[in-house]
Amino acid sequence: MAEFVGSLWWLIVSLGVLVTFHEFGHYWVARRCGVRVLRFSVGFGPALWSRRAKDGTEYMVAVIPLGGYVKMLDERGGDVAPAELAQAFNRQSVWKRIAIVIAGPVANLLLCVMLFWGMFVIGRPDYAPVVGHVEGIAAEAGLQPGDRLLQVGDRATPTWSEAQLALIPAALDHADIPLQVRTASGSTDTRELALSRLPAEFDERRAVEAIGLTPRHLLVPPRVGRVAPDTPAWGILAEGDRISAIDGRQVDAWGDIGPLVQRLGERGGKAMVEVERDGDRLALELQPVRMESEDGEPYWVLGITSARPEMPAMDAELHYGPVAAVPAALREAVHQTRELVAMIGRAFSGRVAVENTVAGPITIARAANAYADQGPAWYLSLLALLSLSLGILNLLPIPILDGGHLLYYLIELAKGSPVSERAMAAGQYIGLVLIIGLMGLAFYNDIVNNLVH
């Protein structure tokens, strides 16, 4: 229940901030262009609160917090007094109408930069980009446990989140990418990840796992959680034991145990399992037992499960001073804009599943709650990405969206006369169908990704 309430609260806060800035962009430029604004509404539906200013503009907060709008004086919306015709939106020059329409997305882009600046100044705590375990493509590239990722492609990676965000697009594009690493010995080397060798189909939500890369902070410690009765470990190993070696081979993480047990079982006979228990180091003799999987494949077990691990303390931070944060925020906004446009291109080309690119209110609410729990810098980073997404998506040339209106005005500039009312009406219907379809897809993805999985 607490998670539901928190998610709902942060969804309302997030949408409230983003929509207010977006609509304020339209409002501010409209007023500067001499257009009379009749209503500035955050949300849709009946008013929860409203106030009429001296200039006649009604400011309103509505019941449904999933958007907002700015209503301007316009002859297409009703009769306009002759004395007010000069203040009507439709009577403005095409350049003024373009400026008013594009102002909303621009406001979201400016807000994105401001939020990134705030994130950098506050400092976003994170984990160091240190390799914990490698296999598959990562191992073939020569990465080793203890390597620190300094740069992925042309993007510096001071934290694990930065490294992950640089790796995922390359994996989705199956593009080979160079890594600059600092080895455990302190030398700096370059590795080449052959991501072109990734399977044509893989779980896009686990792209880094598909590469075969596990960061140090996600390694499960080799601590025994439960010993199953009537198994080789029963009565020998105990809950809380930390396994340090099997048959003379060092164990650093829980993932090391399985392959060593399989090797021991295939070899046959007993071996020494070294453990740490209550400050003492013990060497205990064990012999795995053979089991069979459902498809008849043999495997070997000791009869233990891992203890539930606790996440370690964060050991890195993404941080800049107030001055240095300005160019850093601009660079981040430009980078994320490129990545978002590229992701939209992947979705339209079918290279990325749409269920992983179109998120609905449930996903946004849960993400906002989770990021807010991690601290203000993390929440600002999410809000910046949402603001950027809102700005870019509104520029898509779909009627009803700002980009659709912009398309009409660009056509008007090209042909020298406004688009006909009939063409605009047809476009509005097409745009409405597209938006309803997009919203339906977003809600479907929410159900599949959050309620079914």
C-alpha cells in the first residue's frame, strides 16, 4: 500500500512539474506575441482550484493530472469581438504561431538542462564501474574481475550507471564498441566488445547480462543461506558459512561455486571445502551428489542455497561544481536527446520491441517512486529524462501534438496559404486515432511489464 501511495504521489508531482513548464512555454510566448490567453490549466476535467487574474486569464488545476492545456482566444473556437481580433491566435502571423507552438517543447528541453544541472550540483551517488564477473563476449574481450571501466565508446563512465547506459544502445545496435579500462594492477588498456556477435534476439531489458558482464556490487557473496536435509552438505556446512575455496580453487562470489562443484563432481571423489565460520577458518570434506534435470542432463550439487545478499554501500558519485555543471548539463541533454531519437528510430524500424520503449503511467509512477527513494539527485535525473521525452515526443509530426501543428504551419509557409479546414479536421481525426493507439499500447505495456511479469 505504501508503494502504491508513494508511486501515485510522485506521478502527480512529476506530471505536474512537466506539464506546468510545458504549458508555461506556450503561455509565455503567446503573451509576448500579443495573444490573449483565456485559460491556463494543469490537468483535464472539472476544476479542483481556479482563479481569474486581472487580465482575464483563468488559472486552473483540474481533476485528471495527466496533461494540461493553454486555451487562447481563437475565432475557430467561437465568436470573437471585433475589438479583440488582433489578440486572436488565428490572426497572428505564421511565424508567431510557430513560435507559440514550439515554445512548449522548448520549455521542456530547457527544464531538462536545469534538472541535469541540479543533479550534478547535488551529486548523484552510485556504484563504481568495477567488473565483478565476466563470461561470454565480455570474457572473450579480455575483461577481468577488478577492471574499472573508464570509457565506453566516446562516453566517460565515472559510475556504473553511466557505463550501463553507454553499453545498452551499442548492444541494441549489435555494434562493436571499444572500452577503456584500468586493470587491477593499475595499467590502462583498451578492450573491444564484439557486440555484433550477440544473438539476433535477446532480452533487451538484460542487455548487459547478455554481454556477460556483472558489476562488482551485484556479485552475490558466497555465504550459505540454507542447507537442504539429506544432502552432502547436511550436518557439515551451516547457515552463515562463507565459502572461500573449493578443492583449492578460490571462491570470490556465489557464482563461482556452481562451476567448481560441477568440476568436482565430474572428477569424482571427495574434496576440501574451505569456509569461514564465526571468525574461524575450517576445511571440511565434501563430495557432491549427482542429480538429473527435467531433460535428463546430469548435474552435481552440494545441497546449499545462498544467503539473501544486502546491497553494498555506494562508492562513487556523479558530481560537478555549480559552474562546471552548466556545460556538463548541456552535454548530457544533447547526449540524451541523441539517444532518445535513436531509440525512437529503433522502435519504428523494429530493432527494439515496442514494449520496452513505450511506457505508461504505471511504469512512470513506479520509476518515479523508486528514484525518489534513492535521493533528490536520482529523482532529478529521472525528471530530466521525462521532460526531454515530453519535449521530443511533442515535436513528432502527429496532428493534435505540437509537432502536428508545426507541420501545418510549415506547409502554410511552403504553399503561401493556410491548410484548409477540411484537411486540418481530417488530420485531427488521424492524430486522435494515433494518440489513442499510443496510449493503448502504453497501458498494455504497463499491464504486461508490471502486473503480469
